Amino acid sequence: QVQLVESGGGLVQAGGSLRLSCAASGSISSINDMGWYRQAPGNQREFVAGVTSSGTTIFDASVKGRCTISRDNAKNTVYLQMNSLKPEDTAVYYCNLSQMGSDSWGQGPPVTVSS
């Protein structure tokens, strides 16, 4: 079992920045993928960004160029730096860890971007 604890969510003005953190604990494999998904009211959960244990990153087109994802393997922690935030970035952001064919999820604190 894996537990993911998120921090860094909150309220930010459009054009501003914030940094999300997600610390994983429990039965974690040395090879895993960590990332972020988000879900706005009335929408499906969508992929935002991800990073493998080797450092390969991928971004959804909606945030590419505005976000940076990184991880600290020693701490099993993933970070999402979000810049130039837009109101459409408002959503509940879920941290994800994928390993051995299974997924673990954080509690999804909200991010609100005011116009």
C-alpha cells in the first residue's frame, strides 16, 4: 500500500505561480511513475504532467510551457511548479503514483485561480 500526501494548493491570482508537492510513503518500488491529474467540476479527470523514476517528463498540451515537474527519488516526492496560471487551471489536483500496474492517489486539495 502507498500513501500520498499533497501540499501547496490554495488560491492564486491569474498570472501567478504556485508549487505543489506530493510525498509518497509505503511500499514503493524503485521504478515508478509519479505525476499530477486534475478534475474540474463537470469534467473528467485529466492528465497534467508526469515524471518517471529516471527523470523523463511529459506534459499535457494545456500546461506545456507553463509547468515544470520534478522529483526527489530519495524522498519519494514529486513537485509541480505552475506558472502563468489561468482561471481554467482551477481544479482539484490529484497526485498519482503508478507502479507494477497499480495506481495510488492523493487526496486532491483544490487549486483556485482567480481572475
